[in-house]
Amino acid sequence: MSQAICVRSLDGFVFTWPDIPVTVQVTRIRESSRGTTAELEILQVNTAGKSVTLTHQTFSLLTSRVRLAKELDGRFPAPWPAMLEQVCVLTLRDLRKGEPIESLQPGDLDQSAWFVLNPILYEKNSTVLYGPGDSLKSMLALYWGLLLASGVSGVHVACAPTPWRVLFLDWEMSVKDVRGRVKLLQAGDPRLTGVPDYRRCFQPLADEAETLKKLITEGEYDVLILDSLAMAAGGQELERADSAIRFNSALRGLNCTSLVIGHTPKPQDDQKQRSLYGSVFFSNLGRVTWEVRREGNTVGLYQRKNNLGPKHDPLGFSIDTNDERCIVSVADLFDEPELAAGMPMQEQIANALRIEPGQTVKELSIRIMAKEASIRAMLNRCKTRFHVINNKWECIG
């Protein structure tokens, strides 16, 4: 018997032998405290050149192969003990070898992370968009997906003119519901001629990672939109760190730019900054996070984290929807007091002084509902922008 030829596949390994008409596919490999398991699909190529499945089962790579070898020998005589030994040993060896060591010396083509959708999505990185229910975050995410698929820039965002391949992974709605939203957005902006592909999902992302790798490679997808995080992460015990780690590990393995839609635990109107529902690791492991708040048709986006560049200023969107169309346009967050409260204090002070120049610190404190000490510190820190005469402040920039 010759040595097995091992080739890495999209979701595992494929073994063949030059002198034996058998192929062994090892997929869905799982490592845990109980050992390493995988799905084995063993095929025999008959004289007509057609593949016949001898077995397809879950198998532990660290247990005895005697029983399986006897079972297979009854279906097609071959040196199964030696063949299965090669499959298990080579799979474990390659699996535990991991990725190769690489130098961090930059080359001519190396650069910092760049945008797929500026300023929302960075290439090959994840962005989490989170907010309470009915904050229009799913509609906004779909709008961005249409922009990318059409290769056009939109309100507050810019992308390359070459269309991107976008896949919408949906744990919440149906394809009919999403098509209805696409129709409204296209009626509101006729430039949106390209559309994402769609896949309805039921299982947690980590459980479907191997299938999704194959679909993503075959479809040549660049960008994933996941709606929503709670369902994609399993829906149970989201407060546990391992739920977040398992989800993010699976997402990283898909090697795509991704936009993940999340939720807040419950309305927290007394807090200026709301948290992402679940373990803190969901936020920690995401490269970029944006909080979404809504007042009427106005939606405010506030970047809470950016590991890939400087934090971006808040963004305001007006999303006006009726039975015929959905129009997305620019909104001024200062028009909505609840959304203005999420703006940086410096911008709140500047806006208040533009409306009514010559205010004292106490008057500014009342107007923007912030502590006098915090306002005074900000005014003194930004003396190139704010000027004081007789304890009354004005904005000069």
C-alpha cells in the first residue's frame, strides 16, 4: 500500500491513494475535552468511474479503528487498518500544526486596514451595529448591502464603484420580508440595481461554519451581513464568555468583511451609552462597534469602539418609509434632543453657543444637561474654539 495523499479542502481534508480506488473526506472537525471528532465520508470509485459511498459517519480520531475497519472490509476489501491510521494521524498532525510563522516586516503592498464601506466596514474585519428593537438598524444594514452590491456611495458612506458580492445571513425574517424591504429601498433610490444574495439560517453560526465556508468560496462573497447576533451566537447563555468566543472564532474563519446586527439588553434611558447584549466579549472581540438610537424617522449612529483607526463622529440618518418607498437622507442629530445628548460634549457646547452666544457655564449646564465641572474643563481644553468675556462664552470655530 502506498502513502496517502492528503489535500486540505474548504472544510477539512481529502485523502487518496495512488494504488487504491478509495477517497476519504474528513470534514466538520471538532476538538473538545472529550477528544477530536470528525465526519468521515469514504467513497469507492468503481470500474465505471462512479463513486459509491461506503460509509458516512461521525468518528473519533483518537479511538480504536478496528471496528470501522472490519465494517469497511465487508463492503470493499482493502488494507483498512493502515489506511485509517494514516487518515487519523495525518489529520491530527496537520490540524495541530496550525498556521505557519510569518514575519511582521512590512512589504511594499502592506498597509493599514482600509475601508470596504467608509466609515462603517473595514476589509476582512467585523463591525457590530447594535441598538434596541425597532431602531431601524436592519433596514440601515440592508441599505448598505444594496449600496455595496450596486457599487454606489450613499448617505454618509462611500464604497468603490465596482460592485461587491454580499451575502445576507438571516436568523430573524424571511426572504419575502427582506425582498419587500429591498423593493422599498430601490423605489427610494433607483441607483440600487444590485442586490445581496440571501440565506435563511436556523443553526448557530459556529455549527454551520463549514457549510458556510463552502458557500462563501463558491459564491465568491466579499461581505456578510448577519441578522442578528443573539440567534447567530446560539441564543442561549449569551452572558457566557465562551458563547462570544465560539461565535467570533467561527466568524473569523469565514475570512470576510462582516456587519453583525446586535441588540441592547433593554431600554436604558438613564444611560448616555448603552451596551451590547450578552457577554462583554461580544464587544471586545468586535473590531468596530456602532450604537444605534432612533427618534421618529431620525437614526443616530455613535461609534463606541474602533480598533482599526480613529473614532468617527456620530452620523445622522433620516429613514422615511411608507407603503411605496423608503428614502434614506441626511439628518441633523441636534434636531432631536435625545439624539443630540449622544454627541461629543464639545459639539453639544458648540451647537448651544451657535444658537445662543454668550452663555455662562451654569447656563450651558442647564441647556445640555451636563455637569458644570465637565463643561468648564472642556471649554478650557478647547480655547482655540471657545472664547470667554466676562464669564460668558462664545464659539469662534
